[in-house]
Amino acid sequence: MGKIKIEHDMPLWNLFTVYKGLDDPLYIEDKEKMLMEFQQLLDFAAKNNPAGADEEWVEAVIRKIEQAEVIYDNLYSYCYANYSTQTADAAIVRELNSLENERLKLLKAKTIFRKKISFSQQQMEKIAKENSFLSNYTLFLNEAMVLKKHQLSRDMEAIVEELLQPGANSWSRLQEAISSDLSVKWNKKKREKKTVTQLRALAFSKSRKTRKRAFEKEIKAWKSAEIPLAYALNGIKGTGIILNRRRKWKSAIEKSVFQSRMNEDVLRVLISAMEKSLPVFHKYLDAKASLLGVKKLAFYDLFAPLPLATKAFSARAATTNAAPGDAVPAREKKTKLENDICVWPFQDAANFITEAFRDFSPEMGLFVENAFNKRWIDAAPHKGKVGGAYCINFPLAKESRILCNYNNSFSAVATVAHELGHAWHNEVLKDESIIHHNYPMTLAETASIFSEIMIFDKAINGASCSAEKLFIMEILLQEVTQIIVDILSRFYFEKEVFARREKGDISAQEFSAIMRDAQKKTYGNAIAKKTYHQYMWAVKGHYYIPSLSFYNYPYAFGQLFGVALYKKYLSDKENFPQQYNKILRESGRKTSIEIAQQAGFDIEKELFWLDSIDYIKQMIDEFSKIAFTGESRK
């Protein structure tokens, strides 16, 4: 087992292995090469494909798309990574805009390409059997022919893409800029301010008074910015509605399920299963309220740690299988946090996650060990940094980077594991075509949530008493409740927003009312109604992505599909890791339905989703039993 050395309590990432700055000769060289590749691709695509040589022309275009797109993605990922940690940096913003403007040539070439291809079903079957190159791109070609039906004229598409940059894309940036910089006074005497990201982190505080105060200040902060954010959301959703109508999508949902590589039947049974599961999650929320000693949870209690007196779980569990001489960091120093399982310094998280990944697969363990040691993770929250967490891929460098806002909670440990799941997905695909890196969100979230399940399972099995087990189970149930109950509320919210936006602009007050109603439908009486988070529409940047609507249900898909995969792993630990890697490797070549079939599942049947929910229900039943019988205090 290698040693993980975290140089700082909250590490910042190292991007120097990608580029050393915008003035790095390698960055300048790659950008010049990208511009040349874009122009050559556009010129070639614009030429008439020779009669009788369709396959040869298509192959040539695909190769050129790959050459151009891999460079663009590397450059854009570098700029976005810098931007997301310093959103006020004008030079980075200008460079992002420059790259997006140049990308118009790539989009224009793809428009021309889709316009020209016209393979019949019979031809596609022949290609799949006989063309050794194109047979690897059958999904890409089939999707291109679907998109062809939803494509405007060449000139109109060019105008649309050009207008998106100063339009919907800028609205999206506005939300990021506001959310990364929005702050309120916290301590007048000390002139201390906290950003909304810092306030949201206080939802994990032991003190209910602190949680409530932070929640109320966060609500006030969002209210102060509600008008520009409402304009931004109106602009993005309004643009989406117009483009969907012009491109002849029946609805935003039709386009969304296409992007998720599934169908509306799968979405219907998934949503139905989620709705049927709500009483199960309400049972968990009632049990948590009992443990916290309150009649009913407030929204700001959802992430509250349980008031349990236990031994130091994290330091012990993180080093359970450590060999002599392995690093046992921070905790060797006696601190007041030593016996507090609620607190997980980043070093403990690094050790624990690495051990959990290694338990699943030595290859995965080595990968995440390197990710920590090579400083792939930017963990420290600060002013000017976007909230939330993400993983971003650098296809030329064949590396990933992870952004999070680490707050020393086990939930934050789970978030790091989640993003490392995405990074492992990128690692498995690093030698594949950049086209096959374009896997759907449904499968992306399966990879990340599967990684979360691994660390929770390790933590629960490593607990030495009922209290420790209850503590970890509760954090897992926090996460799953967000992914099923809260995600369902976000789905309801976005569906209603699209329906109303068809008729005109929506005010900030209406957005908040829609959000409250959506939360009422899912949380019901398990949460005090006056404490619903009415500004969740402002918090979640997912709503502000112009190209991707309904950035919510794929998380539920990933959670429940991830549970199904983990159950298969538990029944065959020796062989499943290789099967899992194969699933990830083919995630850009097959639909979500085909990938599920490969794993032995029929996701078009509601029973599949209910079976995964039953696995969660058993845990909630166990949690409730411990909570209500007082076993946690023995």
C-alpha cells in the first residue's frame, strides 16, 4: 500500500501537468492546432461526398471530428477548471468565450455532416457487420441521423449557435458568477462574511441553532439576487423551448430521454417507482426527527449529524488494513476532534476512499491513490469558487480533475468518492475515441454513485457498535433521500417550469412557489412546511445548463442502477470488477437500455427499479428499528 501525502488540510489542485497558463507555449500551440483542425474539418465536410463512397467519406469526417474535438476538450477543460475556482478572472472568461466562439466551426461541420449522411437501416446493419472502423460508431451514426430530423437549416443552425454565446450561455455564467460570490454578514463585530457555499456547509453543524441561522441567512442572500437569477432562468428555459419547437422536439423531456439514451417508457416507470417509494423515505425522516429530539424535521435538519456518543470511527476505519509504516496522518496529533466521528479531515477521507476502492479492485485503489498524491482535487471552499462538486476530463493529458467544497463531514467524503467514480470512468475510457467519451448522464451517474455505495458499505461493515453503524447508515440515507426524494421534487419543478414558461416569463416569486409545491409533493408532512427551501431553483446550477434539461432524474437512475450493480458485485466479488469496467468502457457505444441488458437487467420494467428501492427499504427498516428501540445508546 502506497502512502498518501496531503500537503494541506484542504488541498488545491495542480493543473500544471496539463498547461502552465494561458501563455504556456504548449497551450498556444494546441490552440493553433485546434483552429487548423476546425477549419480543415469544416472545409472537408463541406465538400460533396463522392458518389458510391459514402462510407469512406463518413469515416474520414469522423476521424477529423476526433482530432479536432480532443484538442478542444482539453483546452476548454483547462479554462473551465481555472474559471470555476476564480470566476471573477476576466482573462479566463475572455478565453472561454474565445474557445466557444471558435467551436462554432466544429458545430457547423457536424451540422453539415448530419445533413449529408443518409444510411438506411439495411445499410447500417451491413456497416455493423462488414466495416471494421464504422462498426465501432453505429450508435454515433444512428444518433446523428435522429439529430438530422431535428436540425434546422445549415445557416439557421450557425446563427443559433452564434447567438447562444451572448445569450443563454451568458445567462448560465451569470448564475455561476452570482452563486460563487454571493455573501452575507455573519459576525458584525468581527466584520465576518460567509458565502452561500459556506452557509450551506453549516447544514452539517451539530448545533440546530447554527443550522437554522445559516439557513435563514442563506434564504435572505438568495432573495437579494432573485431578480437577476429569475431573468437568467427565464432566458435559458425560454431559449430551450423555442429551439425545441423549431427543431421539432415534442417536448424538453423527449429531447432529454434521447440525450439519456433511453426512452420515455423507462422514465415513466422510474418516476413511478420513485413516487411509490416516498412513504419509505418519510419513515426514515421521521426516525431521524426522533433521534434529533424534534417533533418534525426542518429543511435545515436534513444533513444534521446524529447526536451519538461513540469512539473515533474514522481514524480507525481509515487505517484498519494499514501495513506497518503506512501513513496515519493528522489523527496521530491529539486534538479535540479525536473522538468525534462527525469530523473527517481530508487526509482521513483520502486514506479511507483509497482503501475502499482497493477492496473492490487493486487497480482502482492505485488509481485513486495517484489522484490524491498528484493533487487532482481542489477541496477548499473560498470566495470566487463555484459551489457543489464536479469531475472534469483532460483527454489529451489523459487525466481528470475534481472540484469540491470539502467540509470535513462524511457526506463530503462521499462526494469525493462520487467524483472519483467519474474520474475512474474517464480512466477506463482514456484510450478510447473522444466520441465514445460522450456517454449519457444516466451511465455517468451510475459510475459515480456506485463508488459512493462502495465507501458506505465499507464504513457500515467497519462499525464496531450500533451507534457507529447508525451514524454511517444515516449519512447514506441522507444521500439517497436527496437522490430520490429531492431529485423527484426537482423533476416536478422543472416540468412545471417548462409548462408555465411556454405561456410567458415567470417571476422570482412564482419560481419559489413552484419549488415549494414540488417539495411539498415529495417531502410531504415529513418536513415542516414553513421551512421548505424555496430558492433551490437558484442554488442548483443544473437548471442553468442551456444544452441539457432535466439534469435530475439521471441521478435517480444512477442510484438505483448502481444498487443493482452492487448487489451483483456482492454475489460475485472475484469476477464482477472486470464486468464493471466493461460496462464503463462500452457506455459511449451503447444505449442505457443496452448497457442494462448487458448487465442482465430490464430497466423498462418497473419491477427492476422497485427491487433496488427494496434494498434501500431494508436499510431504512433497520435504521428505524435501531433508532426507535434505543440500541444506538447501548
